[in-house]
Amino acid sequence: MRVEIWSDLVCPWCYIGTARFERALAGFAHRDDVEVVHRSFELDPGRSHTEPVPAMLTAKYGARAAGMDDQVAELARGEGLAYRTDREVGGTLDAHRLLHLARERGVQHEVLRRMFEAHFGEARSLFTAEALVEVAVEAGLDADEVKRVLDSGEYLDAVRADQREASRLGANGVPFFVLDGRYGVSGAQPEELFAKALETAWADRPVTVADDVDACRADGCSA
Amino acid sequence: MRVEIWSDLVCPWCYIGTARFERALAGFAHRDDVEVVHRSFELDPGRSHTEPVPAMLTAKYGARAAGMDDQVAELARGEGLAYRTDREVGGTLDAHRLLHLARERGVQHEVLRRMFEAHFGEARSLFTAEALVEVAVEAGLDADEVKRVLDSGEYLDAVRADQREASRLGANGVPFFVLDGRYGVSGAQPEELFAKALETAWADRPVTVADDVDACRADGCSA
């Protein structure tokens, strides 16, 4: 069974929500038959400038911004996640491109976790090539390959395709989870809800509705 | 809605079955909302040698081989598909790797159709780098990029992952279709069956089971 998760690297609820999902998955009986695919979602697609999160929040919410991120920080820490409110925010397109490379290399999960932890837990940047190479290498990617991908426009199409699919599915916020191509879960839901969603999606998995009439197998084709 | 199709390039029933599916899809009211993804399935994974199909069939089936491929040819032609029985058969790993590249470039469908037509309709090889570059370029891929991918081991993991997913789903033959992650159809079924499967899969599409509580949107995060 496949689970697709749309998230953005600078989205606190994605950091928290994916960690909750992973805990639910770790306790799921059929976890070894679950493939998790991370999909790209840029909350601020054209963004190229970097700024401190507190300044960004104040610009956006004015007086209401005070303490906003602290509340999220408290909640995150309560769930065992390191969280710093003195981090910066910037564009995530390059980070998303690297996540597509990471998927091909079989380390997508590791790279995403490392990016989330570096960004939220260590207030590190994900917004320059240097910073991204560092984080990606820590998670097992090859430095030269990461540089090559960053220098080229590689995986841009893949990022855009993920974004288009999110709109097609009606997701306008992240995190957004789709289990087995059918069950959608939106937001950083409680672990118990993810556990239940996994059970439900598993319960009616693909069935073959039509048996093979004309097909080829390793030992030959029907004729 | 996504439709995944596992096939091999040298499998006659894949050539015919995917064409039938495409006709059904062309007549499907929601065709613009259907994403087709082609998945790799190597019928003969270790194969490196190339030989004429008639010789291969005789080695496999003895006297029974006579006329076997002619019957398939007749059926294919009856459905408007060019089909030559004097083609060769060989390993398809490199062709499958190129189909993964083609997916990233947004021309997977075009490259698959071109490969099928070149192989079955024109008895062309898909088994050397030169032949593959030619066919891939005809379908819109860039020659230099194709050569680079062929020279490297790129997309090998993606081919293996497709193959593993096929076994996990219980598919031991191709073509194999999975509609919306749930409805499996095995073999070159009649167009009408594909049409019906599309309707059925569409009828109960993903629903969001849980609304967003804590999520981030373009205009900000809940707190």
C-alpha cells in the first residue's frame, strides 16, 4: 500500500504531522508493506528572499504574531521534537528538487527527516546551495550529485507535477496525506487518526477484478 | 485519478492491451483527470542476448510454436496495430530505464507508444544503445540526455521498485493495470472491460476523511 504525503519544508505542521504519521506507521501491523512517498508542496512558490521567522510572522499577523510560534514550539517539544523559533524562512524549491533525487536514491525519508530536523530543530538554513549540500550529505546523498542537481534545473518538472496533483486532489494546505490513492487526510491530525486511517485503507486493498485472459508471464505468452 | 500499467516492451499482449486501454480512456468522460503511469516489468530480467522471435518460440514450444505469433499478428492487425513476426527479442532493462526518464520529461506515453510501434510494427530493435537513442529521440527525448542515462545506471532502482511493487500486488503476468490504487485488471482485456473499470474506479474516488485542524496554507499556518 502506498501513502503519499504532501508537505513543505518550512511548514511547522508538516514537521509535526509527518512525525505523528510516522509514529502511527511504526505501530501499524503491515508497516513493511507500506511505501511512503513524499510529494512537493511549495507554500510560497515564487519566494527567493530569506528572512527571520519572527519578522515574517509580525509582517503577516501584526500584534497577533506575538507568541504564535512559541505555542507551536511548545507543542512540538511536547511530542519530542526539537523546535527553534529563531530560524529563518526562505524558498524551498531546491530542497524539494533534492527530495526527488533522494527518492530515486532510496533515501527520501532520511533526507526529509534530516531537512526538517536541521531546519526546525537546529535553525539551519535550507535556502542556499551550500546549506542544502551539507544537510543532504548528512542524510546519505552524494555531494557531487547533489551539486549537479542544484546547478541544473533537474526535478523541477517533478516538483511542479506534485503541486498540480495536490490541486487536482483539492488540497490547498499541508500536510496532506493520501492513503492507497483513496483516503485523504488533511492537516497534522492526532496519531490515533493516522493509525485508524491506515487500518481502514488497508482493509479494502486492491483486488483483481478481472483475471488474465491474454497475458505474458516469465514462462511465455498465452496465444 | 491515476492508472498504473505494468508492461514489458517485448510482450505482445502489452502492446495490444495498452492500445485497448487507451481507446477506452479516449472515450471516458473524465479522461482529462486521469493520469497514466507506466511501470516496468521485465519478463526475462537477466536476459542479455538477442534472437529472432520465431527461433525463440520454437525453442520454447517446439512444434506448437508454428503459427502462434501469426495468430497474435492477425488479431493485432484486426485492431489497427501494425505487427511483424520477423522481429527479434532481447533484454528490456535499458528501455525500461528510458521510460522512467521519459516520465520525468513528461513524454512517457509518447516514448512507450513509439517503442511498441517500432518494435512490433517495424521489427526494430530496442536492445542496443544506438537503437534506443533513435527511438527515444523520435518520441521527443533529447539524444544527449538519453545517452547519458544509458551510459549510467540511472533509473535502475526505479525499474526494480516497479518490479517489486508488481509482485507485492500479486501480478505475475503483464499487462497489469491498477486503477486508482485499487482496481486491478490483469491481461489484454476487451476495451469494454477497461471502460467499465474506469467508470467503477471513478465512481468512488478519494474523499477527505479528516478535515484540516492544524495545517499551513499559502496565506499562513493555523496556530
